[in-house]
Amino acid sequence: MEQTLFPSPHALLILTIFFFLSPSIADQACQKSCGDIPLRYPFSSGTGCGDPRFHPYITCNDHQQLTFTTHTGCYPISYIDYANQVLYITDPTMSTCNCNQPSKGFGLDWDAPFTFHGDTIFALLDCSSTSPVYSPNGMFNDRNNSSRVALCDNRGLPICGFLYGCKPIVSLNIPISGCCVYTPVNFGPSFEMDLEKLKCGSYSGFYSFNGRESDADSWKYGIAIKYKFAIDNVYPSWCSSCEQSGGVCGYSGPLDSFICNCPPGFNTTTNCFFGDSFNGASKFLPNQKSWIWLVVGLIFKDLKF
């Protein structure tokens, strides 16, 4: 009698189902990091992960670089302080003590859930003598021309002195009178730092003197941005439970309903220990190896020798 080493139709069906399921089982769809930066709620690696309000602004590109995007450009994120809800970004066109270069400015989208952190200081550089920043009446701070704000902080003059003492700026022989220090007190969520409109050549931003106020080369250059979870700014308990169980908070469906994305690729509506699966059935989440051995065992059991 001739031996057959082919699986029965039953085993083939099991194998086919396994291969259809394997893409969702093999990998967790939502990443827990982007490059060297850990990802936690409300940020994410892509669509369906984190909080949908933040996804258009915070993204992880193909090179594993976490990026902050506004209408003025895309900016690398260097660090996220989750405890204090602050993210730190860098602007490649920003001037520092090591490099003076032209820039178009920086701004936040008016409808984005971000504001400038109080530690951020902006200095406008190489401003024209006819710049509106020197107007005693300041300039209008909204499109309706409803109110004026002063744009320069006179207490920031020492900062200008330290910045204009940097070699790249000294070599250009730019007068210090062309420097204006902004502070976030004048920045609303829709503030636009349009350097062309302000008639300034560049700007510098930093969020810490790093303990050496008179040494501009030691300052921490970049922009500190605050974010809020919601109006009450309370970290969602359901997301905390998901993350503690090894999952990543996400959303799905037309209403962007909460899901907990769990390894090895399942979604639940609670957490990764026990939970209602996305289709509504409460169950344990299977381990990838268990699935593989189960399928292999069923196939060999069905083989006819």
C-alpha cells in the first residue's frame, strides 16, 4: 500500500487559516518606541495608535525619527518628559552659538493640543531697524487686529549680549540693536513667529541656561512644548491599565473608540491580561508560540502515512 505524506483537507484548512491570521499575530501593530524615544500615550508610531488628536502632529518616520509637524515645518523631537508633559524639539534652521543661519520662523497650529512651555525663550536676530518689534505700540496679535502686544522683553537684553558674543555672529558684525527677546507670555496657541513679516533674519530658541547664563555656548537650544491629555488634563485610567499590562493605547472605528493593542498583535477593549476582544468576546490573549505549536500539532495529527 502506497504511503501518502500529504495533509488531509482538514489540515490544509487549518494551515490556510493560520497563514491568514499570522500577520496580525506576529507583530504588535503599535510600536513602543521610535528610535531611542519611548512612546507612551498620547503619542504613537502611526494611525490607530495613541490619541487621534495628536497623530497628525507627532509621527514616527521610516528612519525611526520622531517628528513634530506644524504648518511651518517638520522638527525632530529630541526628548519627551512624560512626567511633566513636555516635549523638546529642534529646528534645523535655528541659529545657535555655533551657527548663525537664516530662518523663516516657527509657529503652532491654532487647533493643535500644544502650547509653548514657560521655560522657552526666543531671541529674534538681525532685525531691521524698521521691524514692527521695535514699535512702541507693538503689533496686533490676531487676524482681527483686536489687541496689541509688546514683542520685545527689555529684561532680555543681557541674553542678546551673550548671543551676539558668539563667534559666528561676531564675524558677521551684526549690531546688537537688531536683537529682540521674545517670551512665551506673548505666545498664544495660534501665535505666528513670521520672521519675514517681522523683518528679522533668524531666531534662536533655548529652554535652559544649563547653569551657565553668561555662556551662550552651553545653553540648551531647542523649543519646549507643553501638551494636555484633555480639558481636565487627567491621564486616562483605562490607558494606564493597558500600558501596565504590556499593551499600547490606541483607537479604532468611526468613533475612534479606545482599544488596547497587545502583543502579539491583538486588540482588546480593556487590557492585555483579560479583556473583551475587539469583537466582544472575553478571553486570554494567546501566545504566538502556542499558536504555532497548536497548528503544527494538528497538521501532523492529520497526516496519513
